[in-house]
Amino acid sequence: MAAFTSRHRARAFALAAILGLSAAACQARDGQTGTGSASYDAPSVAAFPNPVGDSAVQALLANVEAARSRHDARALHQFRAQLRSKLGEAAIERADAAYRQVVSNLTAARAAHDAKARAGFRAELRAMCEPPSLTSAIEPCDGIAEAAG
């Protein structure tokens, strides 16, 4: 019987050591990032300028939205091409990269069961995808925040 209890004590000690080291690692991580959630790389919506100030761009964004609501793939492609021509490839690539980064971070936050980060990335994705925006014109934003969250 004495061997049985000493084995339990050894297991309990090992478990306590593992839990203590895990807690210390979490506290060290919290000290580095300043928050209790995992660190994700995400461009803020404010850091990504939305070129809707130009009336020609606003008209194209409205046309994209109208073509999408009518399920007119030909017109949608035509208006997107006009946007690409008007704004340049670099602006389109930046919007696409920012969108993909937020979707990727949302997926990672979901996998990590990080509710706070998930909520933040869903809000950021909704803001990016709110028409009229360049992101809503070039990316499949319909329901992605709710589906991924």
C-alpha cells in the first residue's frame, strides 16, 4: 500500500510541476504582449486607406455592388477591371493582402479558442467589407465574418 501512495504522490508532484511551468510560461507571454490573448499580425482598418473620396471611384464601387446584387458576373468583372485601372494594381494588392491577413488571423483566433481576438477580427472584417469599400468590391465578403467566427 505504501508503494501505491508514493506513486500517486510522484504523479501529483509531476502534474503540479507541469501546471506551474505552464502558468509561468503564460505569464511570461502576457508580459511580452501586454494582453492575455495570443498575438496576431493584423493591419488595422485605419492603416489601410479607403479610396472612396473620389466620386469616380464611388460610382464604380456602387456599380460593383449593384452588379453583385443582380448576379451579373459580366458587369461585375467589367467594373472591377475599371477599378483596377483607376486605382492601380498596388492598391488592389494592398486591399487583397489586408483582407487575407484579417481572414487568416480570424481563423487562427478561432483555432486558438480566443474569443476576444475573434470578436476583434470579425469587427475589423465587417468594417473592411462594409460597402462602399474597395475590399467589398474585390473580395467575397458576404457572410465571411459570421461564417469564420
